[in-house]
Amino acid sequence: MAFDIDLSGRVAVVTGGTRGVGAGIVRALLAAGAEVVACARRPPERPVTAADGRAAAYERVDVRDPDAVAACFDRVRARHGRLDILVNNAGGTPYRLLDDSSPRQAARVVELNLVAPLTASLAARAVMARQPAGGSIIMIGSVSGTRPSPGTAAYGAAKAGLENLARTMAVEWAPHIRVNTLVVGMVRTELSHLHYGDEAGLAAVGRTVPLGRLATPDEIGELCAFLAGDRCAYVSGASLTVHGGGERPAFLEAAGRPASPEAAGQPAFPKAAGRPPGAPDPRPPAPPFPSASPPPPPPAAGTGTAATVDPEGSDDR
């Protein structure tokens, strides 16, 4: 049985769809046959296109402005006659410790990463609810919403709220509209160097991921196309984590314990057989547990983690 994703005849809106993860989502939806509208405050440097040359339309809109969002979706409906897919991708945050933050700054981060997706979803529902086929809404969440998020606390809190919001929408708007979340880890985009430095820095960061690298925007986009398609007709209120295996526990490295045999330079035992009973442990003994060391100093102004972009890549304002 073929497992193709066919979104022909469907219309999609992607917020923050002109660069980074958003552009990868746009490309994937175009490749699946959808007509795509990329919404952002700034136009793309060049049109976002699929391999067949089809390009996304562009709508200039600030997703934090409810009136502008409503007008944008009215234009999409007037032009295309329908709306089948919304991907709430726009978001981001500067790196700023809580002690250095003001209530107003924190509120703006929450506005962009939680309130704006709610605003866009309400506007999309107004169109989707009139269609016999309903629609699909996908939130681009973040692993920052599932763990402590030092330096981006308001962002992590907003992304945690976004996942809960999606689950509630999935209940309230069923069965006509499906709502799901992609919980995204680190993604390599054209702005990654602002966070991680040169190629050596990117490679070092990639080695902290169990799969050994950062995701690509197109990989996130392909999962969006999958969730939006008919193969996921019974999937709603779900959160799909896309982080390459997550983060290795820091205490293992501190204790000198590798997270895997490969990390220790040792071959892994065959999965089916395991280590024979009584066989010696091939791993070298761990050194004594080191004493706690002071945390590294905060990054200087202008370095990667201080840049006003989102490390997960959904970086349009």
C-alpha cells in the first residue's frame, strides 16, 4: 500500500513561513500539493518554492495584531474560497535571565508565542467551521516547554501553555477540526550560527543530541504535512516530540559515565543477545565523581545565545 501524502486541492496558511523552520514547512506542504500562504512581518528574500517550481503566496501580517490577523484570513478565504490547514509557527524570544527581564518584556514573549497562535486559530476556525471537511491546525511547540528553560523562561512557559491550548481546542472543536502539536528540539536554520557559532560549534552542539545532529527545517515540514493529511484523520489532541532523542542526562557526563557504548568508544552488544550472564562489563571504570564546578559566565552581548531568535528555528516576529 502506498503511503503518499496528498494535499492537492487544500489551502494552508503558515505563520512565520518565510524563513527557518517556517520555510521548511511551506516547502513540504507545497511538495504535497497544497496551495500555501506564508504570513510574516517581513517578505522572504526570495520566494519559498517546492522542487516543481510552485511558490507560496505571501501575506504581510503581524500575528500579534488581532485585526490584522482577521483581515489576512478574510483575504485568504476571498482568494482561495477555503482554508484547510493552519500551522502556527511564528515565535521566538531573546535570551534574557529573569533577573534582567521586565514584566512588559515577558508579556510580549507570551503574546507572541501563546496569544498570537490562539488569535490565528480563532480566525482559522471561523473559516474551517463553514466547510464540510473542517480543517487541521498544527502548533509548533518546543522542548523548552517541557523542561526548565533558563534564559528563556517566559518562552518556555508560553510553549507549555501552547501545548495545553492545542489539547483543549482538540476537544472543543472536535469533530470538525483536528488540532495537534509538534514539540520541536534544535533545528539547523540559516540563523543557527547566531546561537552556536561556526561549523565546529554546530557540530559540537549536534553531538549533544543522541542522533548526533540537529534537525533540518524540511524534516519538521514533512511531519507537518503528515499530520495535516488523511493518514492522520484520527489524530487530534496529540503531541509529537521531534528532538532526535532528547538531551543526554548531564549527571552521566559529570560522573564520567558515557550515555551509550558508542560514546565510550566501545562496541555495543547485539541487541537480541545482550551481555551473556557473568560476562565482564567492557566499559572502562568511571573516574571518581567530580566536585561541583561553578557555572560558566553568561554570554557576552552579541553572542549567539543573546540573539533575539528562537533556537528551535521558528524565528519570525
